[in-house]
Amino acid sequence: MVELMSIGKLSKDTKILLLKELGYDSDGTYVLKKNKNKHLDKYTGDKIKLDNMFIFPGSTIILDNNPLSINMFFEEYGDVF
């Protein structure tokens, strides 16, 4: 059984370790891609801050935690859940 947890209350260091396991990185403020460029939200184009990142269970898709991005994700990948 999969257990869901909020990453919002994890320490900054733990969030960065999680990102590294998923093939990303952080400069301490923003989520970075492997090439060290800031990772942009797929739907809004906004830079994703470490404090606002949202990772969907079972995926490596990292979005900003705003309602528009989450809604657009479900519209595109709703059949996954």
C-alpha cells in the first residue's frame, strides 16, 4: 500500500536530497534541472521554488503547488490515478 505524505514540512536539506534522487537539484531557493537551469512549471512557466514544489505520487513530475498547475496536471494525466 502506498503512503502519501506532505513534503511541505520537510526540512530544506531533506527536500534537496529528494530532488537529487529524482534527478533534479536545488540552489536552496529554486528547483534546478540537471543542467543547473531553473526548472519551470510545465503549465504556468513559472520558476518552481523549493518551498512551493509539488510532486505527484508515483511520478517525477515536479510542479508549483498552485491550483492551476494541479488542475492542468489532472486534466492531462487524470487516467493515471
